[in-house]
Amino acid sequence: MASTNERKSWETFVRRPGDIREGAEIPLVLRDLTPGRKKYTMRHVVAIVSRNPQDLSKTDTLHVRTVVGVRLPDTWGVKILWDLPIEIPGRPYKDFFAALSTAAREVSAKEK
């Protein structure tokens, strides 16, 4: 089981690799890959990602996959800023990525 000081390992899926914006707050769905009881737990979050994990303080490891599951060769750093609700409003089987972005904007507006 990982301690709180160890870097966690996460995985996310993107429609296109170019969708990931470095240094900007972006909504992501993360799946925990850290060994232990909570492996494969899913979280909706707003995070900052970087190709160079050293650029961000207290980063975890992020593996990126395409929507069909192809793992991209690069490993990223991810810093989770805040959690989004686990249930995202929207119509089933429609554009999930758009619904996730809308939820991130709504939560951010409430916090300000």
C-alpha cells in the first residue's frame, strides 16, 4: 500500500493527444494505478499536467491513453487541484468530455 509521501500513479483517457494542455487547469477522469485496495478507483478532477514532472511541485505520475485504449509512450506529471462530483450531469451516451468540462466550470464558479 502506498504511503501519503509516495507518488501515486494515475491513468487518463483523451480523445486526441493534443487535447492535453500543459500548465493549464483541465478537467480529467483519473483511474488510480497505485497498487493496493483502491487500485482502479476513478476520480473526476481538475488538474494541471506537465510533460516534465519536475516543473510542478508534488506531482504524481500520469499515463495517457487514447479513447480506444492505446497507451501513449510518454509519462506525464499531474497535480490534482480539486475533485469534481463523481456524477456528472448530462445525457447518457453523449459527449462525456463536454459534460466534464461543464462540471469543472460550474464547480470553479461556485468556489469563487
